[in-house]
Amino acid sequence: MYQSLLHRQRPGGRSAKVHAAVLQATGELLLEQGYAQLRIGDVAQRAGVHETSIYRRWKTKAMLVADTVLALFDQHVPNPDTGAFRDDVLSFLPSLVRYLQSPEGAALSRACVDVSNLAEAAEARQAVWGIWVAQFAVLVERAIGRGELPAATNAQIFLEMLIGPFFLRLLVTGEPFHEDMATHVIDLLLRN
């Protein structure tokens, strides 16, 4: 489940409305113009808030984009609990693929790549990745508890091997995804 990169956030009221409006505006602007052209002033105007409201919650543009990516990812890609690790993954991966192929998912993936060389984005990228690994680790821990995976399974490495082929096709080769790709990937990983 999505966790804001912010350590303190009130759960309701005006703060929650501002938070949601800013993330929505950021997502829309990322889709329209990409990371490089994104300006906090434009986000504030679209969200109907003052720039200082944004800077109070997010110290940098990179942190704002990271929080937006996490929130949107969580809306579209579930963290399932089917009772079986393979089924959990086969629920998670098709949702990931559909999202990556959507205009929004592709734009956000490009935004993450666009910031890959910016020092300001390093902390945000690490925070996003850490949250994704922690969420996937829950699936791995349940699978270990059920005896489906060895106790020494490293959740981060497993996740990297699991999603690597999809991001390689999306960001490098441009090859299409096919429907049974998720099944092939998880079955290869679980055989070893």
C-alpha cells in the first residue's frame, strides 16, 4: 500500500485535500509535459494551492514526483493476497504490465528515467524503490511462511528479476509485452 514519502501527514481535512489535489495535478502535468518541463508553480496553480503549501510538504520537485509515482502506482497495481505466491505474482504482474502500457504508466516510467541522472532525484528514487521492495517483501514473507520459497529468499533481488524483463522491453528494446509473459517469468523464477 502507498506510503507517502512524508513522515508526518494529517489523515484528513484540508491537508488531505491539498495532498490529493497536488498529486493529481502533478500526475496530469507529468503526462502533458514530462519531468523536465514540470514547474512547482504550474502544479500549485492547477491544484488551486499556494506554492508554499507544496514546498512545506515536498522539499524538491523530485520528491513530489516520487510521491506522485507511488500514489498512482498503488491505484493501478495491487499488492494481492491470494494464499499462494505464484497466484499473488500472477495477479500483480498483469496489472503492472497494463499500467506500464497505459499512457499514464508509460509517461511516469519515462519521468523516472528522465530524472535518473539528476542528483536531486537520487533520494526520491531510492525512497520509491525502497517502498516497492518493502511491499513486495510482504508477499515473499508470506510465501516463506507457507513453505513456497526458501527462507533465504531476497525480496529485492527476486523483485528485480521479476520486473526486469518488463522494464527492459518498455524502456530499452520497445518489444511488445505478450499476455503469457508474466506466467513464463514467474515459472522460470520458481523453478530455480
